[in-house]
Amino acid sequence: MNVSVTERAAKQAQKAENKTIKSIGVIGAGIMGCGIAQVAAQNGINVVLIDRDELSLENAQESIRQNLRQERLFNPGRGKISDILENINLTLDYDALRDVDFVVENVTEDWDIKQKIYPKLDAVCRPDCVYAANTSAIPITQIGSVTKNPQNLIGMHFMNPVPMKNTVEVIRAHHTSERSVEVAMGLLTALGKTGILVQDSPGFVSNRVLMLTVNEAAFLVHERVADADAIDKIFRECFGHKMGPLETADMIGIDTILQSIEQLYIAFSDSKYRPCPLLKTLVNAGNLGKKTGRGFHDYYTG
């Protein structure tokens, strides 16, 4: 089974070189959505970036601008910032997606919110438009149940920060067509990234493993076996990880970690996915990691 999946992925990557994506829609202008929009725009792809209010779009534009400025310090040959930003159309209007070739959906890990997006896409997108759900734990087949064209839906689990991570976990759902896999691989090729194809399952491969690791690390802090600094240091220095599990949680966002582990707990009805109470405490306190300045570690500079 593993060999056949690998062989298919290699063939699809070859076919992907012939797939041309000229425009994409990105739903959700948070950290992930901004990262995807930025990388696409840098590679000459027109982007329609959609969120629910003007303030979110204004913040997204400024975030992308700042990221491009920082990137230019290390890679000044990436092109003019103004030219890249011109490739991104920020809007509240789903009608702007009528002519896009591909849509990446990045809304929060909340099924009640996520399931409402796809009927909107069905109403405006072309019948051949491929949808990619960028989700941490919700099964892609479940998401496919709320679109009229589930064969056009695939999972694409981008890693954070998107501009710096060159590999994407690609998830084939129950109804996903071969064409959708090829088109998705074609987009990744255009973005300078590599896709690893896996089959659909709650949490897929990456988060089935990662969320358990983070949750268990949180239990160690909760039980006062070790503090966050010691845990992360062990993983960095003993195992050679670039980041420890709790540093990783802070980067992803502890709210996203909690939502993901709760999804796995519901999906598998297995006590090993029971969320650590400390995760809930941190979320209730608003200590969500880097984005709020405090999580398992402190990031305040003032």
C-alpha cells in the first residue's frame, strides 16, 4: 500500500509540471492564508484573498508587506514588493472567485464555521475549480459532504510559516479524483513546494503524531514533571529537533492545538487524545503563543 501511494505521488508530480495555475482564491486572511497568498503572488500567480471584515484584510495586507520586507533582507532578488502586492486582490466578496482555477480554504478549525464556506464556493466557482481544505484535523471526506463536487476537493496541509516550509501534506479523500490530485501537485510545483500524498484520516499523518506529542508535553508541565524550557531543550539537544514540542505549540497557536486535539478525541473516541487541562487554561487566559506574546513561553519584547 505504501509503495503504491509513493509511486502514484511521483507520477502525479511529473504530470504536475504540465498543469498551469494562473489564479487562486484563498479563504481566510490569518497567518496561514497570508503565507499562502504571499508565496503564490511571489511566483506570479494572481490571488483573491477573502476574509469576513475590512480590518482583517487591512491587517493581512500589512502583515504580507512586513513579511516581504523582512524576506528582502535575506533575498533581495525576489522582486519589488509593490509588484508582488499587486498580484493580491483583497476582498469580502466571494463573487471575485468566479474565474479562479483553485481555492485554498483556511478558516478556523470549527466545523460549524468551515462547513458554511463550501456552499458559497459552489455558488460562484467554475465546475472544474479544485478546492483544497487546509485543515489540521477535520477529515477531508467529511468536508466533501458539504460540497456539490466532492471529487474536486483535496486536503493540502501547509506548514507554518508557509514561505519557509517547502513540503506540504496532501490528503486524498474518499471522492477525490485523480485530476484534483494532479492539479494540486501542479500548484505546489508552481509554488516551489513538494507534496507528500497520504490517505484521509482525522489528523492525517502529521497531526496524528504531533498533537499527541504536544498534548503529552503539556501534561508533563501540568503535572510539574518539568517546565516548558526543560522539555523543549531535551527535544532540541537530545533528538536534534529544531524546535521543541511546546515551542511548536506556541508557533502554531495553542487555540489551534486545543481545537485539533479535541477533533481527534471526538473522531477516534480514544482517551489517549483527551486534551490536557493546561491547554484549556491557557486558551481561556488568552495566552495563545507567539501571536499573543505569551503561551508556554513568553515573547514580550517591551
